[in-house]
Amino acid sequence: MRPEILFPLFSPVTSLKGVGPRVAPLLERLAGPLVRDVLWLQPHSVVRRTPSVISAALDGEVMTFEVVVESLQISRSAARPTRIRVFDQTGFMSLVFFGAYGSQLEQRHPVNARRVVSGKVELSQYGLQMVHPDYMVAPEKAGDIPQVEPIYPATEGLPPRRVRGFVVEAQSRAPELPEWQDPAWLAREQFPAWREALERLHAPQNEADLSPLSRHRRRLAYDELLAHQLAMAQRKAARRREPAARIVMGDLGDRIRAGLPFRFTAAQDRALHEIRSDLIAGERMSRLVQGDVGSGKTVVAMCAMADVARAGAQNALMAPTEILARQHFETISGPLAAHGIGVILLTGRDRGAARAEKLRGLATGAIKVAVGTHALFQDDVVFQNLQMAVIDEQHRFGVAERQRLQAKGESVHVIAMSATPIPRTLELTMYGDLDVSRIEEKPPGRTPVATRAAPMNRLDEVVARLKDAAAGGAQAFWICPLVSESELSDLAAAEMRVIALREVIGAGVGLVHGKMPAAEKDAVMADFADGKLSVLVATTVVEVGVNVPNATIMVIEQAERFGLAQLHQLRGRVGRGVRESACVLLYDPPLSETAQQRLDILRRTDDGFLIAERDLELRGGGDALGLRQSGLPDYVFVDVFAHRDLIAVAGDDARLIIARDPDLTSQRGLALRTLQELFDWKAGAGLRDAG
């Protein structure tokens, strides 16, 4: 139950004065449905109102003047402005109002009336003017004009000053809450109390007060991080209390590994050892195996699945697309089948007797490994004894989808695999309730992809070289840029590129994009994988993860529009065979300094983890690495770059708290429960995780 002390903050925004049926939807869209959400709104800038005289007015500055109304040029039409000419002892200026407000202005501000006006000064063809002054009041009300004013986000129909009024009222409802932070930590960091931090947030005196590095912002960010880390630490502790089958290890996994045509890297060995330690512990495993494209995650999972099969249990490997599922099946079915382990591929295409036979094999336990797509968790799929689920690119599945697969067995062990390297500083924010294995080495023998950047005016030269390479049997990906927010615009650009390439290269140019039906898309990608197409043009919305060892060229058009991590992911689609591979980054000059750094980093290294760290540095906060869709939490106060030092501290603090007070029943524990309710980070909430 939410503590009563928080009830005022969890009231609907309609409880705020002035928020009626018209305003409520606007405020909800801007902030959220609760008073707390309005309290969380943060000013994005601050305005200083400088008292002055007209002769000292500066173009573009926000200034305040005490003036006398000389005359009014009233407009009765909304198309023409009303002008009020005012003066002080040093000069004249005009106040300009658009809209049919002439009669009201004439009543409120008659000739010879003395007024204090404040707003942005403009030097126009009509002389000095102020369009729609922010304030225009009688001298006795000059105290109502703030000298320093925070500016809040706005939306059409809800200007910043109106928003500020709602924030001020929401702030008045913020209660005094029990302190949940360790006193020694507060003193060391010189953090203000929670309510004081909010007051400073909403009363900035300068630009420094708006910085995520200010003490009040760091305090609020740490509160939010601690609430999140506590929830994940509770989830992790609860999972470890959940008994699961002990997988008694045999030598089958090692025999399969010994028969592979390559040796495991030290990182692969370490990851497999960590998985095996989980499997014999008697607790439900929930482990993320994180590694670059081509680092060998799938074969590590295959050896673990062999261990589970050797113990008489079943495995499921689920991938987000049919083409990826088929790729995994082709990788693992041969080595497993050679040692007597039955493997099937189950997708939406399976029908009739063939599907029934596969389902029968799973229900009887004859099949020990099922590889597939969403088809694996359909109602008619029954496992005899599912004990491990491997989920590839787990962020592509919803929590409910992952849970439906795990519900096919009891206390199912889970391995999530991700080919998107995450900066170590962000690991806790995304995977704090998981155990993490990092495969940081590439298998030996992989040839680095030669990466070069070229301006778009060399496009014809690139196409000519591509034609020669295709004539020699090479295959290439061509990635079209993000043109706009509209997928249709991206598609149009890709279709134009296909037409242009076909004129030069011939009919062997295919196209895949997000608007295509799945079966049609898979067919085109299969043709590319089978060598029937020389060039595959794709928009960025398409998962081009198909493994085509013969593809040795990656062309990325307008590469400056892409994030560094995304460029690295795309580049990883080539260089998978023994032939030398190349990646061409076409860009539109001139490049910004950040874009130049991105392309330089990509040319210098193919270490995905290093690239992810540098991407975080270059992007700073915001949607770091474009990872929002991958599970980066939607924080309110946390800037993952500016506050990265606090992430690890919050994780350590949370683990220590749960170790000492697992049920949060101490005085601090009860206060921490309030913190979790305040931010809605609770152990029972649907955290974005793998298990």
C-alpha cells in the first residue's frame, strides 16, 4: 500500500487549481497524470529581468522598464497588431500585441497610465519594441515580476508561465518526508534534504543551477537511482531464493566444444564457466551474455544447452526473427545432432503434419533443443521438461513474451544474449537484477574490417567499385540513411537508391524495409544469403543480422546521421568469412566536430565495448547510444552520462541495504519504501529484464 503521506502527490492533475477539462489533457501530455509528475517537471532555462531605462535597452535582452502610456493605436482585427507607445525620461518604445485585444488593452492601460513592463526588447524598422510583454502591471504591483524566472517546457495552449503556476502549486503539496539517505553520504556529498533539493530545482538563480552537476540535481538523481537499484537488488535476491533444478554436469558439452573447428577464447571459456556455476547452484539462473557481433555467444549457449540435454532436460532458444532463428539452428544443429541431441526449428511457417511431429517430439521429451521465434510460446507448444531458455536480443521481446516462454517449464533457467555492447557504467541501470557475462574477445582468425570515410560527392566512384566487386562475385550491404521521422520518407530514399544501383549493377540488387510483410522480407534476405543477389539495400528499421559470410562490403550512406554504436553494429554484418572486408562511410560535408570524432573512432577500432563507452561520452545524456528501446530506464532526474559516478554507488548501497535489511523493516528501510513508492520503482513492478 502506498503510504498516506504521498497521497497529495499521487492525486490527479485535475486536483490542481485551474486544471479543468480543457487544460488537463494538455498538462498530462506535458508532464503526466499525477501531481507528482508536474512536480517532476524541470525548468530548461532561466530568465533574468534587468531593471533599466529605455535609452539603455539592448536588442534581444529581457529587460524591465517603468513607463508612461503616451498613445494607443488600436486594431480591431486579429490580422493587424495593436501598438501602445510608451516613454520614460530617456526615450520611447512600442508595445506590440497581436490578436483582437484592442478594446481590452485600451481599458486596462489608458493614456497617461504608469506601468512597469518586462519582456524581450527588439530593434525593428519601427524602432524599439516589445512584442507581447511578459508582464505589464501598475507600479504598486511591480513586486509580482520576478527578477529571476525559471522557464518550463510548454505546449500549444499552455504557455511556460501557466505551467510554472501549476508547478508552484504542486510544490506546495510536497510533504516533508523521512530521510532515506545515509547521513554520512549526505554530508560527504554536501547534498541538501529532499524537499530543499526540490525547492532549489524550481528556483534556479543562474545557468549553473540548471546543470545536472548541481548538488540539488545530483541529490534527486541519486534518490532515483537508489530507488531503481533497490528494486533490482530485491528482484535478484528473490530470484536467488527460488529453487531450480541442479544441472549435473557431464562431459558432453566439453566433447562438443572439442569437436568444433576453432578454440574458445578465454572470454568464452569464462562465460561458459559462469553459466555452469549457475546451473549447478540450485537457484534459478538469470544471466545476460553480452558480446560483440561475432564474439561467439551462440556456441557458448550451445555448450550449456548440451549440458542441460545431457541431464535429461530440454532447452528453448528464441530469436526475434525467423531468419535469425534459422541462422542459430544452422549453427547449433550439426554439432548437437552429431552427439545424439535432437534439435528442431519451430517458426510460424510450420503447418500440418510437420508441425504436429515437432510438437510431439517436444511433448515426449525426444527433442532436447527447440530453436524458434514467437512460435515457441504459443499455447499448443508443450515441453516435457523445459529447464533452460536462451533468448537472443532479449530487448526485442516484451516482458510478457519472455514470461510466456519461461512459463512452459518450472523455475526455468534463463540466458539472455545481447550483441549491443553496453558501457560498463550503464550495466547496472539496465541489468542490475541480472548476472552479466561479457565476451570481450573476438575469435582468432577474423579479419578486421577495413573502414574508410568518403564524402557523398564520391558516390559515383563508390558505385563503380561496387560494380566491379559484384562482377567478381562479392556481395554487399547498402544502408540508406534516416531521412526524417517518417518511415515512408526513408523508404522512398531506399527505393530511389535501388533504382540507381540497378541501372549500374543490374538486376541483382534487392531491397528490404520495415513495411514489407515478414515472409517477403525473409525471402529477399534468403536470396541474398544464397548468393542470388549481389547487393542488399536496407533501411535502418530492418534487422540485417543474417549471417552471410560472402558479404564483404558494407556501404553506409550519410553515416554522419547514425550513432557510433549503430554504425558499429552495421559494420559487424560483414567480415564474417575469411575474405578481406571493407566498410565505406559516406558522409555529407561539412562534418560537425562530433560526427568527425565518431567516424575517426570507427576507423581506429572494432572493439564494441570501447566504442560504446566513447559513444556515451560523445552523446552525453539524453537517449545515450539510442538504447532507450533496449531497456535503458526512462529516468526523470538521472542523466546517465553526468551522473555515471552515482550509478555504481547506488548499486553498492542497494546491495548492502538488502543484505542487512532484506525486508526493509528498519527505520531507514521504512523510509526507503516511501522512496520506492515515490518513484514507482518497486520489486514487483515490471522491470525490463531477461528473467
